[in-house]
Amino acid sequence: MENALSIPPAGSEPEAELPRNFSFQSTCHVALDLCNNNYSCKVALQPVLRHCDTSRCNRDSCMEALQNFYRTAELKWSLEIAFCLCK
């Protein structure tokens, strides 16, 4: 069977130079602020904030709230929050 993807052998192509120092900025606070400024996102996020607090987190309630958030929030908001960078 022929491979659809051809991977060149190691050392056959020069590797691109990657910067040694990366400076990533946190984006979760921005995603949460944007969500809180949108009524439907804020309503969907409230149970997550209530059940997933670090000082009084109930694992089952938190997971249920998170699943419900991702089921009900608009894709834009759920992606912003799911893929935010927490530094």
C-alpha cells in the first residue's frame, strides 16, 4: 500500500531556525472579560464560575457545568475560553 503522506528522511532538509526565547502572554483574562460583556456567554458561564471555584470545587458539579457551557455557549465564546493561554 502506498503512503499518502511522504515524510522526508531525517537530516535531508535544513531545519528552520526557531527563536530561543518565547514570550507568551496570558489570554484567559481577556477571554473571560469578553464573555462577561456578552449576555448569553455570561449566563452560560455563571454555573462554571459557581461550581468550579478553587476554594469550594465539587468535581461532578464542575464537570457538568463545563459540559453544559460548551454545549450551550456560542462557538466563538467556547473556543476563546477553551484555547486561552493561562500563564
